[in-house]
Amino acid sequence: MKEEGLDHMIVDSAAGIGCQVIASLGGADVAILIAEPTPASLSDVQRVYKVVQHFKEPAYLIINKADINPEFTALEEWAESEGIPILGKIPYDRSVPESMIMLKPVVEAFPNSKASKAIAEIVEIIKQEILK
């Protein structure tokens, strides 16, 4: 979707597959899915991915709180089986809720935190691989 004066627009959608999600995907060029390594999150991302497939958009995955459940490999296995590239993994980091309390993005409030560094790496991958 190209808006006047903008090269790129990122739309953060609600979780699930409701009307807001469908509306945000309907005008998108790419879907970046974010999931946690838990059975519930896997189920949710699988449902959203079916909607993404309906719109025939390329999909990518970011794993949030990647280290909270190291034994749970089903999320990565599913992404691989569907051919969904994993852009990166963001570790659980207490600086994230702290930054939310401060009403600031974690990358601004705690730029040297584990989460901020992982996000910065993902942003670079997105710039090189998706926004080229």
C-alpha cells in the first residue's frame, strides 16, 4: 500500500483473525508475523497465516520471547515446513515492560538491552531483505 509521501508504512494489527487483522492484511504487500514459542501462540499464528495466504502475500516470522520455552521447537518447525523465513528472535528482556511503564519504546529507553539489540538486527534484515 503506497500512501502519498511515504515509502513504507508499518501497520501493527490486533492479535487473532478478526476484522482489524483482515483489513490490515488486505492492503499489505508483506506480512510480518510475530509469535512466541508456546502452543497457544503457534495456533494463533497458524490461523493468521491462513488469512495471509488468502491475500497471497509473502510472510515472514519474528519469534518474540524466544528463550522462554527452549524445548518448544514446533514454531520453528512449522515455519520451516511452510517456507516462512524467520527474520530473527527477540529474547525475553525485563527492559521491555520497564520501557512500557516509561511510555517509551524499548529501543529508546534501553538501547543496549538484549531486546533492543535483537530488534535492531531484525530491522537491518528487513531493510536488506524486504524493503530493498
